[in-house]
Amino acid sequence: MTEVGLAVGLLYWLARLPELTLIAAPALAAMVAWGEVPGADRMSQVANFAVIGAVAFGWAAARERLAARSRQRRLVERTAGVRHRLPEPAGPLVRGRFPLAAGLVLCAVAAGAVLLGLSGIRADERHADRATHITATVIHRGEETVRVRTDDERRITVDASYPEDYGVGSTVTVLEDGSWRRLAAEPYDAFGWQLLILAAGLPGLSFLTVGVLARRRAVALRRAPVPALRVLDRTDYEGRTWIYAADDTAGQTALFTCLCTAMLPDEDELVGRIQEKAEDEFRVDTRLHEAVLLGAPYEGGELVLVTTDRAGDPIVIRTAGPVRLPRTGKKPLLGATVLDPDTSGPQRQDRIDRIATTLAPTGRPMRWGPGPVARTAGLALTAGLTAGVSFTAHSLATDGFHWHLLLPPLMLPIWIRFAAVLLNWRATADSTGLWLTGAWTVRHVPWERLRAAEYTDEGGVEIRRSDGSTWHLTGLGEPRLERRLRLRPSYVRMAEEVTALHAHPELRPVEPSPPSDHGLPLGPVLLLLVGLAVTAVLIT
């Protein structure tokens, strides 16, 4: 189990945590060399030596990566020449607290699973030492049990992990110690605890390492004066900060990128700004700003940046994530892909006008609906729902009621709604307004009652009416992934173009749409389909 855990963990640590790779790789190689190689046949030895070789290459790559970081840091320290202490408003560098807390909790869970697994093994061994060996004949097999008849004509049921291995009429040995009994061929298996150890231990160890490294770098940054460099910075619509050389006034070549967070002198000022709704402070400003970079920038490093906000006032920001070199061809996202109906001003109006220029006033109704990817996902989800409900109905008919069988019926309306939206959501714009088709109903929103159309940060569409009601389509997309891949799905295009039609009445269709264009809510249809599948299972 430890070897499997280290092998799986190394796949992640090689890419993200080379420091942990330097420890885990030799440990895994030693376990394979001393635990697997001796006594193995020739083919197994070849496979084990291949594993050791791969681990050695991974260790060398991690070592070289850390050496490159050291070279980056030394180069910056020589280039800067000037050193300064961090400004007072920077406050405490708290990066690493959450990973440390999460890592300690997960490692504690993994340690508890180890203790419980060992306790189960020891208890099974004690019962087995005291147990009476009974020879019995298998008379029936269940899904996870076998029913046997002993020599004294008793009929007992024994748990079995692999009941298919015991044919009806075969002879088995049962160990019995009071009310405790099991098959002699199936000792206690701590597999469940081992899975919990892997599920909690691997992320726990990763979080713990990330937290320790972040705290070490934060302490080093505050311990003594650090290199100071003049740079240019900008923030994109993904929330990432991009750093450029001081003479790269066009922002052509980014030196590195990182996630940053603004530091305020105290929490009261932050609360005051939020209460006053100072929207200009939090609106994305993608312009280049002059800044002073404090700290040696290298991959994974910790930095503080003294820069200016939208109003030109000085602010101090710090890294909230590791410094990363930008991937080849990766550029900052400097244009918003989705209109925000709650903001106003020339920037929003310019975006609406640009979208309006792409719309040709044909007069015919306009329609938006799911793309092929969404329909494929909806079909797959529908098939999975039908299979899951059929299996639940079969279990209920053959094994009777169990409490865990309540969960699928309770979740069924949610999944049916999601599948229906993916398969056949529809928005139609005509001379009268918008016809909106969701999972269960078709709604009509006249143009004079339309307030706004928005694609939310949660990946849903909201159509707001002047009376305060809202029509929702939830779970359609993933905004961050779409921005990263420069995608413009149909639901995003619908929100943007409906906003443009709302702002420019001359572009709206002049013809009414027939009822067949309004779409069909598929929720009732899918519910009927699932009901037919359950009925077929119960009848057969």
C-alpha cells in the first residue's frame, strides 16, 4: 500500500512539488530494491529495475528544477543591487495557513485509518486463534454472503467477499468464536482502510508540504532586506497578475505570472470599503502600472508588490499563490468575455455596441440552444440516470428495502432537470420578446419587461425581469475554463446578444415566432422515460 501511494503521489509531486520528490523518490526506490527485487523471477526483476530507473530519472529532474530555481534567485539578487525591507502595510504573510491546517487534518485522518486497520487485523487474528473450525456445505449464495449447513444440521449465514468462489454443494471451513464467525479462506481485509489512507494521506502530505514551504518563504521574505526591482504589472480578467520588465511599456513579453491579493492596513478599512460599495476599487483594471517588486522572483517564490490602483493611489499586494513562468503562447486575458449587467459606464457600453455591430437585422426570430457537446453530455447523463434507477429498482425488488436506496429517488429530480437543460434548453427572440425553455416550463418575457441578461460566475444564465423575478439556467458551463480556452459557447453568446438586443431595439426581430420554435421542456419526458424503465425492471 505504501509503494502504491508513493507511486501515485510522485506523478503529482514530480510536476508540482519537486521538494517532496527528493524525499519520496529515494524512499520508493529503496522499498522496491529491498522488498521486491530479492527472490523475484527474471521478468519481475526487469520490471522492478525499470521502476527504480524511472524513479531515479524523476529524482534527477526534480533536483535540476530546484537548481534552476536557485540560479534564478541568485541572478535576480545580483541584478537588483538595491535591497529594502517590506513596507509596513504589507502586514503578516499568511500564505500557507490553509494548506497547513488541511494537511494536518488529512494526515490525522490517515493516521487514524492506519490504527483502525491494524486494530481490525489484530482482532481478527485473536478471534481466529480461539475459534472452532467447523466443516460446512454451501447451500446458497448471496451477493455478499454464503449460507452453509454444518455437520450438526445448523444453517448459518457467513459474510463472503467472493461468494462466486464457493459453489453450491462445495465444502468450506468456518471459524466460529461465539457470535463471531467467518470463512477460514477469507481473513480480515483492511482494503477499505487502505483506500482511506491513500485518499487522505496523499493530499494531506501534499498540503502539508505546500504549507511548510509557503511559511518558510514568507518568513525568509520578512527576515531581512530583500531585492527591489522596478517593473510593470497588470491584472487580467482571470485575476492573475502579470509582471513585465520596466522598459517593456507595450507589455509584449511577460517575465512571470502569479495570483496576488491586496493588503490593507487593517480589516476595518476593508469592511468600510465594502459597506461603502466602492465599486471602482474592485473593478478589473488591465492597464500597465509602474510597480516596485520586493523579493527575488523565481518559480514558486513569494513576493510583495508596491503598485497603484485605478485611482493612482499606492497599494501593496502580495502573492497568494506560487510564481509561475507563463506557458509558451499564453497571454493575459484583457477583454471580458461576458457582459456584467450590474456595471455601467463607457466600457460596458462599448462592449454592447461591438456585439451589436455583429448582429444583422434580418427581422426573423433568433434562436439559441445547446451545442453538440452539451447534447452528448445530456444523452450520457440520461443513460446513466436510467441505468442507475433501474439498478435501484432491481435491488429493491430482489433484496428488499434498505436506507441507502432512498438517495437515488431523492436526487432524481435534480439530475433530470440537469439532463433536460443540457439536451434542450432554448431561447427564442421575436417581435414580442423572449421565449425561454427550461427543464419543466416555457416562459415568455416581453421586451418592455426585460431588465438584463447575465452569464454568472457559477456557469449559469440569468434573465431578469423588471418585476424582480429571474429565469435561471444553471450548470451550463465553467467560466474560468472557457476564458482560458478562449471559448464562446452558445449560452454565453445568447446572454451577450440578448443584452445587445435589449439596448438596441432597432435590431430586434419584427416577426413573431411560431409555437414550434419555442422549444419543448424535456423534464416530463425524461421522467416518463425513467418511469418506463423502472416499470420494465419490476415486471421482468
